Amino acid sequence: MIQARLLPLLLILLHSCDAPTPDVGPPPSPLHPMVFDGEVIESISTQIDSILAAPNDAELRRSLGLLYLANGGPAEATTALEQAIILDPADPRSWCFLGMAREQSGDLNGAIIAMANARELAPSHTPLYWRPGFWLIEEGRPEAAMPLFQQAAAEDARSIRPSPDGAAHRIGRARCLLDLDRPAEAIPILEELRGLVTHYYADYLLGQAYRRSGRSEDAAQLRIGATSDPPSFPDPWADAISASKRGLDGRLARIDELLDVNRLRDAANAITQARETWPKEVNLLHRLARLYSLQGNSTAWVRVLKQAARMDPDNAATQHNLSIALTRSGELNEALNHAHLAVSANPNMAEAWMQIGRLIIRLRGLDGAPGEDDKAAADAALVPIDHAFELGIQTPGEHLMYGHLLLRANRLADAQRVLQRLIERGDADPQAWSILSETWSASGDHQQALRTAIDGLNRFPSQPDLVRIVDRYRRATGGAPLP
């Protein structure tokens, strides 16, 4: 095996000599075959047979390493990639994948060294800096991680095609500074990133930096998402790992990744290939339906989901997705039927109960101008929506709609409770203050209504509904100063 301290330059020199090709040994077989899906084992066995026929082919061993790495065998991946490097030490991708395999195996020091070797061969590939940087952060070593992110930033600046936002190295530097208790230095980095791209994780970190720097009012202005999970960052080399995923779960994960980055042609090919092995797999039809949705093909979107519903009528996700597709196509009554089928299949599916409520809102005209039957319609919509919130709905926009609907149903105390909790969130919509103000007004507490509107204006000075409410009170007092 390769010693962790071995540098690539020495390996390249050895490789360039006329010495005979070293015997790297047999390719690694699965240590625990039962943990792999049947298609994974088949792919590994086929790859091993190819290696046995051409034992000195470094590319074949690297591909075997990728199969293991992509499908949950980091120990076997480490062995196969070390063999590939002995045969071809000048390939930086093999060093990179070896680093990832060692990190997954728990050998962080070996992983860091492998990535350093990869950087010697491909110094402009910035993921070779920021990826180990994040590993070091997770290990509580921000002082060791910071130089890697700084080097990534420098390489990115020198690149002919720099990344559009440099999110990876900017977020990495900011996290290091926060972990080193230097939040004031993280703020300009994150503010610069927010000026380049909408990035919810950057918003989360910036809110943390503001609060820890004593700038709580600035933190309150941020519309911070509910999640604080770090995102993934683009790395073109990592696509080879994703493409090596096998088995149904691996194929689904690969398709999801392609759909997430809008690589629709590649996703279509991956779906077609997977359906050759699993022609009756409903989850593949779900991905095909999503593909048609992203392509804007509403007819095919609905058709595929109806096919999935025929194959598995008790699949709640299928029925819910079909309801969404039918809603987009304007077939609201049929959409409502399938939403009911979704909750029949899974009574705890909060999103399906919300879908029923939304459809009642549209079918009863609550999404239009106020009418005489508003309270009865709102009461009907609130039956499924109340249940959805009992099951757990987290999206702020849904809470805003819920509070507004409670107001229209004249359930004022409930509306005040929901909206008061909403305005205490860092990501609350400014309309929450205007609806809460109207709720206090409907209950007869005009002083509280005015105070709520003024509080909202202090945070969102130009919000038109809040301006209208305050102007209304100003006119009612004849222009006298407001409290």
C-alpha cells in the first residue's frame, strides 16, 4: 500500500523510469457483500473481471474505486484507488477520490495528505482546497482550515473562469472566523456573498455573525430560512462519483442530483436506463413526472402520475403529486379528489391536508375579492388546514396564509396567536404585521392594531399595506401625532 507521506512528485519520477510495472495485487473484493444491492454487486464483479483481464490498467482500477466509493464501500475504494495511483501516480482525480474514500473511512489525516497530493498535480482545481477545509472545520480545527479556504479564493481569482459567487470558499472562511470567535470579520465576507447570489445558508451564517457582534437589529432584518444545514457546492470531478451509483437507491439519488441542477437530458437518459431494470418502479415514474414538470410539459406530467396511480393507488406521494399536477392544469375538482386519496392512504401527510385546504380556498372563491359567503368558505377550508397544522407545518408562508384565513373566519384569537408567533421569526413576511394589525382592529383593539403596524414599518419602512394602515389611523385622528 501507498505510504500516506509519499509525495506525488517522487511517484511521478519513479513512474517515469524504465522500471517494470509494479504488481499491485488483485483488485479488492467486497468485504461485506450483503450490504450491497444486487446491481452494485453485478457492476463490481464485472469491473473486477475487466481488471483481471488487464491488471495494469489504472483507469479500470480507478473506476472500481469509484463504484465502491459511490455505493458505500470506502474501505474497498481506498484499496482500489491506491492501486490505481501506483499504476498512474500523475492522475490528480485518483488522489482526490482517495482522499474522499479515506475521509469516509475515518482516516482524516490520510485524507488530508491525499488531497494535498492532488493539489500538487492540479493546483487550480479549487474543490481540492475547500473540500478538506470543510472536513477540518467539522473536526473542530478552523485554524488549520482557514489557509485552505484562502488558497481556494486565490486560485479562484486567478482562474480564467472564476466561479460566479465563490460560495464555497467564502462560506468556508466565514465559518472559520465564526468558530475562531471573530464574527465581525465574517460579516463583510457574507455580505459580499449575499450581494452576488441568494443563499439561505449565507443568510443563516450572517444572522449568527450579526448577533454575535451585537447587531441584533440587523440580524432581525434577515429573512433567514428554517434550515441551518450546510449546502453542497459544485465540483465537476464529483460527477464521476454520482455517475457510479448503482442499485435502485443509487440510481434515484443520481437522478435527483441531475434534476436539481437542471441537467434534464442527462436525467432523462438516467431514468430510461433505470426503467430498463425496474420498469414497474413507481419512484422512477415520480422522477419522470418531475422531469416533465421542469420541462413545462403539463400534459405528460399528469399522464405519468396517472400511470403511477394506477400501478400503486395506495401510494400517498403519488396521489399528492398528481393533485399538484392537476391543480397546475386547472383541473381543481379532480385535484381535490386525488388530495383526498392521498390522506386516505396516509392520514398523517400534512402536505396533503394543506393541499385539500388550498383547493377549497380556490373552489370557494377565497382567493378572489371578499364576498358574503367568506366566513362559511373559510370555515370549510380551515377543517383540513387546522389538521395539517396539528400534524406540523413549518413553512412561514403557510403560517401567513393560515393567519389570514383565521381572520376571514373571524377566529380572531387564533389568528392573533398564529401571527404573533410568525412575526417573532427572523424570516417573517412583512405582510404578517399588516394582517395581525387588521386582526387587532377587527377585535376592537385599535391601539394595539396601530402599534403592530408601526412596529412593522420600523422593520419594513416601505411596506405598502403597513403604510396604508398607518395613514388610515393618521387620517382618523385628524393628523394628530400617533403614539
